Amino acid sequence: MKPTTFVFILLFISNLCSAQSDKLKINLDESGKTYIKGYIRGQFWGRYNDMNPGTTINGEPVTNKFDFSIRRLRMGVTAQLSPKLYVNSLFGGNNINLSNEKAFAFDVLDLNVEYAFSDQFALGMGESSWDGLSRWTTRSSKTLMSMDAPLFSLLTIDKNDDLGRGLGAWAKGQIGKFDYVLSLKNPISFGVEAKEGVTDFALNNPRVRTSAYAKYEFLDNESNKTAYSGGTGTYIGEKKIFNLGAGFLYQAKMTSSLNNGVTKYYDFKNWATELFYDVPLNKEKGTAITSYLGYFDTDFGPNYIRNLGANDYTSGGTSFNGSGNDFPMMGTGNTVFFQFGYLLPKNFLGKENLIGKIQPNIAIQYSNFEALDQSMLVYDIGVNLFFKGHSNKLTLNYQNRPIYLANTLGELKVDERKGQIVLQYQIEIN
């Protein structure tokens, strides 16, 4: 389906629903408990990037670049067809930039159905991002506090999954203050020929991926309606959330390497534990804090490492990082991830609600990977301006990353640091 076709469908729904404050929603009963609802969301980037050494675009060396792009495009329809039957669909893609503007792939991202036997137990099946391990594994790209998701948590993104999604089934529910999900997925059949001493995705029959996640919600309960609703980045003072969570993710024989000419397979083994705290401080002033701390232990096999950069369209690269804004994002080892944001008083600029809510924030990824001889540290410093919550917001963010080079002893250590500045505007019609 072309994006224009989908837009016309949503506009048609909008016209039908004009009596409901232009919401893209059709109620199927008088109570509104059954419905069909649509939405469109876009994230638009203006970015200045200090490129990694040796970066090229169409073979021409580039040291820095200013560009415009669409980071994410989402168009979805959800349907509560009965009190127990829920259908979810999501279409779109990531990274419409100068390299693929004409050939951008508009894909089916989610298409699944779920039957809720009760609040305590529901079963679902289809293409989805339901996974265990962490709240970031099923994070909501709409409600992020930092400009972008902590992509390291999407451990196999676009390798043996499809933008962090896959075909499978799950069970989930909320039992009092406990929230849980158990997921089984068929990874995409993907791999490369094994090489001597190099761990990479195995060219074999992909085994089922198993994952589970549970959290205890000390204050308000978070929604688990969809895979994204429980992965909210910040509630901007609208809820009182304090959660302790833990999860695991496992796939047998996912990676391989040659060991003296013999193929050896390695299991993909991961676990994580985390704290998420998001509460209003002073309702009269409108202040709130959002904080997250998580520990991730990841095992792809010996010395696996992957360089990745969000929305990268470059090639070349003479450092270990590769080109553009890539850095060693994920691999065998462990990672500590921290976020903190403070929602400023609503009269911070002298007049209440003049431009909206303002939220400075920071994010830090600190990783110790087997393949590197020096720890990896990336940090983001940003500020959000909420005109209408997450449906209409502006974000300014600076990210700083390390550049790794091999020294005379062959050790991979930080040689210098580079940065990028992004101005992002997000808008959603729903």
C-alpha cells in the first residue's frame, strides 16, 4: 500500500468522525468501548554531523554535513472489535534521507491480533515488537524523552528481525502490581558465511527466540495495551510511576565463527534489570522528574561488536567506527544506561503555557565490550518543548560519541570524539 493511499483512508475516517472533535476514530457501539482508530505520525530531522574520519558520500570525502530527513513515518489503524478482541496494524519506515528518498520502503511494521481472556492473561500472534528483556525493547518511539531510542537495546535490529519486529506469539497480563510478557518469535532467516575468528550471524536454520520480562509497579500501573504503551519514555508529569523490572532474551546457535576451520555456534544470551521513576514534584508549578537506570548483560559470542549510527547515509570510514555517525553500539559485554529529565515550572519563562512544557534531559550509555580495549561512552544532552504533549513537540539534542583506532599494539582505544546536533519536530494526528 502506498503512503498516499493510507493518508486518503485516514482522511476518509476523519470526515466520518467530524462530530468527535476531528479524532480519527469510529465508535462501534454507543459506549465507545469498541472502535476503529487511526493515526499518522512523523519525526522530522534537521541535523549537523561532524563525520567519522574517512567518511565519503558518493566517493567524495566529507568531514561534516548538514542534512534534512524524516527519521520515522508511522501510519496505523487499531481496532477493539469486541471487549476481548484487539487488532493492531502499523505501517511506515525509518530514515527517509538524501540516499533513499526516491526508493524509500513503506512497509508493514506491525500486524497482529490479541485475545484478552482477562486482565491477567491475554494471548497474541502476528508481526509485532513484543519481546522481553527491557522496557526499551518494546519502547514507544512517540514518547521518548531523549531525542532517539537507546538503539543498543534493539540488539539484532535489521539483522534477523525487521526494524526490531518479528513473527511470533506472546502471552501477557497484569496481576495486581505485577506486569509480565512472555514472547516466542521466529527470527528472519539471515546469516553470513562463517570466518576464522570472527563472530557473526550464523547461516543456519534459525532457532526460536524466547524472551520474557516482568516488572513490579510500586505506584501507578502502566498500560500494557500494546507493545509500545508500556515502554513510555516520559509521562511529563501526568502519572506517578516507579517500576522495578527484569528480563531475558535467548536464541540458540544464533551466531558462529570458524575455529581452526571448523564452524562453531554460539547461543545468544541476554539479561537486564532496570528501575524507572517518573513522578510529578509540584502540581501547582507543573514540575516533574523522569529517571531511568538499567544494566544489560549481552552475549552474542566471543568478541562480537557492531557499529551503528541512527539515520546514517554515508560510506567509507578509516576508523574502527566506520563512516558517518557510527560507533560501537552493541556487542558481547555489558552496558549501563542512564536517563534523567526535569520538567521545568510551567511559568519558567514568565507566562504560564505561553509556548508549552520544557524538559531538559540527559542520557548516557556506558559499555564494556569484549572486542574493545577501552570502555565505550556515548552521551546525549537535550531539551524538549511540548506544545501539546508528545503529539506536538520540538526537540534539540547534542550527541557525543567516541572514535576508536587501533594503536601500535593492536589495541582498540578512543582516539578522539565527534558529535552531532539534531533538531527534531514530531507531530501526530490521531
